[in-house]
Amino acid sequence: MFVNRYNRRVTIRGCLIRESGANGVAFVGDPQAVRSPLFNYNEPFDYAQLDRTPGPGGANYPADCLVEDCLITRTGRFEKQTAPVQISMARRITVRHCSIYEVPRAGINISEGTWGGHVIEGCDVFDTVLETGDHGSFNSWGRDRYWHPSIAEVDRQVAADPALPFLDVVEPVVLRHNRWRCDHGWDVDLDDGSSRYVIHDNLLLRGGLKLREGYQRIATNNIIVNNSLHPHCWYAASGDVFARNIVMGPYQPAGGMPVDRWGAEVNHNLFTTSESDRLRFAAQGCDADSVVADPLFLDPANGDYRVQPDSPALKLGFRNFPHGPVRGPQAGPARPRTPTGVPGRPDPTGSDATDRKAGAGLCLAGCARAGNRRGRVLGLRRVAGSRRHRLRQPAGKHTRVPGRVSSGRLDPRR
């Protein structure tokens, strides 16, 4: 499904999309609506000529659209640099309660920041990056109007004009109440200047959270299983926040992080491993008030990573959040595949942009088959007899304190 250029309030609901040659659903605007666009990594770039007017230069792009209760699998059969949900040059696109798996690259991809306001919530995305690399179950490309390959040059320009990083991404992008799993990259990968992201209440099951350079990425109240934060070459005044998360290993910086303070706040996190992991980046202002402890998960072997009432994570400001199976279409043998034994489902409510009504736009509902029944909570017991690509929970324990992270691993393939 290709939602191209000017479209408003398009709803795609209850659909089964599989075996597509390229993308599953693509929202793509007109490059002429982008101010000071560049089309090549090596294209000449002059800050003196930059259009500094915030937002788009026209209205020829998709906005206020919704993808909900869809199962999207085995896309990209021919074109590999594609995604089940692709968003580029669009605004306020919501992707909610979708099951996405077995794809060559990212499950959900947001290209540049033009123009933000997107909400990704209540999704299961796993078995991704199966035929490519350097990617994640969620990926954003970045390279907005302000971006330059030189970190030092961007530092200088933003010091002179602090509004520069937000000329394109005029509204925050929100990732919440999702489960991500990537065995061949990062669970969530924000690349090349991706900015103004709010990432909270997510369960990351394998690849960790990568934040390459960018501005105002706020990552709070997430659980990162058997992994941690991957900060790569942050800007000097990034304003990034990583707080009140549960992590299971030391941070893994790369690409030349600042020698002094990292971001606005990296603190109040719970490490399940050791004091040496917590203190490893104390010189960069990290984790002075974080703790090393057993988070006291309720039932991690069966996918329930909520913490018990006496968990030390709660004293840091962490709060429990629902991370159960997504809803989805009942469409033949291919049904959403999610962990067993996970109570509840992602919160279908929310605030601000997530509660918008679809309005008078186009609605593609239940097109997987006639009489499609939607809104049921699905689990692995619904796909008995199917052996491939199930999202399983770790076999080992993940709360050893102190010491090394457990060697128990998820097996998504069999």
C-alpha cells in the first residue's frame, strides 16, 4: 500500500500483508515540500544557504494517518532496503497494535525527521534484519536539514543556532509500549542525527538501544534484556536523557563520545550486573544515583518483565507498563506470533496524537479476507503446529546481581 504525497486521515486497519516485493505500507511525501533538501550523502552543503524556516514548504505529504491491528510479514522479497512500514516526508503517522516479523531489514523505518509527530505504540517487531546489516527492528535514518557528516561542524553550528536541529522534526516522535527484538543489529537504532525522539515503556529483547548523534532523545522507563545502551558519537550539547531504565550490562559507546558529560542526564538506572558496569562512565557524569540490584521481575521466563512491589527499580522512579501480546487480524494460518504467558496487552489508550480519530479519510479495514475478526488478544497457542519464527523468551535467568549477565538467550528461529 503506497500512500503518496497529499493524503490526510487514511486508515489501514486489520490487514494481512505478506510476500510483498518491497515495502508493506509506505507513507511518502513530495521532496519539493522539504526545505533545503539533499539527495546524496556527498552532495555539497552550505549552512549559509540553508533555509531556516521551520516545517515543510508545502502540504504535499501524508499526515494524520493510521496503521492499526495489522499483521505484516515476509515483505522485501525482491527489494531488501525496504520495510513493512516505511515513513518518509510525512507527519503524524500512528502505527498501533501491529505484529511485524521475518523481514530483510527494519520492521518499521522512519527515514529523515521531516516532519515528526509520529507515534509507534503497542507493536511486536522481531525477526528483522535477516538479509542486511547495520540496522534494527526499528530504524531511523536521520540526516535532517541541519545534519553534516562532521560532528565538530554540527557542534559549532548548533552552538550559534540552537533551533537548528528542530527545523524539520517540528514535533516529537514517540515509541511506547512496544516489544522489539533484533538478533542481527539493534532492537532500536537511531542513526545519523535522528532527533526529538521520546522512547518510553518499551521492552527490548536482544539488540539493545543505539543512539547515534542527535538532539533531545529522551529514553526513559525501558527494559533492555541482556543488553544495554549503545551511545555513538553524541554531540557536545545533545540534550539526550537516558534515565529510569533497567539494563543488563555496561553501556557500549562507539565512534568518539564526548570526553566530558554525556547528554543532559544519564542517571537513575538499574543495572543487574556489577558496580564496575555502573561506574564505568562516572567521569562522563553518568549514573551517580543509579543502583545495582535484582529488579525482581514477576515472571521473566514467560515474558512478564513487570517488577514486584518491593523492586528497587520503583525507588528510582521506574514504573510498570503493559507489554503483552498485540491485537491483530484473524487471517488464515499466518497470525501474530508473540510470547506465551504474557498477561495483558499494550495500553490502547494514550494521550495527544494517539487518540486522534481517523476522521473522514480513507479506511482500508479487514482486507486480509472477508469477515475478518479483529481485536482479539493472540498468543503462540493460537499458532500451534507452526514451528518457524516464534518470538520466545529467554531460557536463562536475567537478574543475577552482582556478576555477569546471564548467558540465557532467546532463540527466534526455531
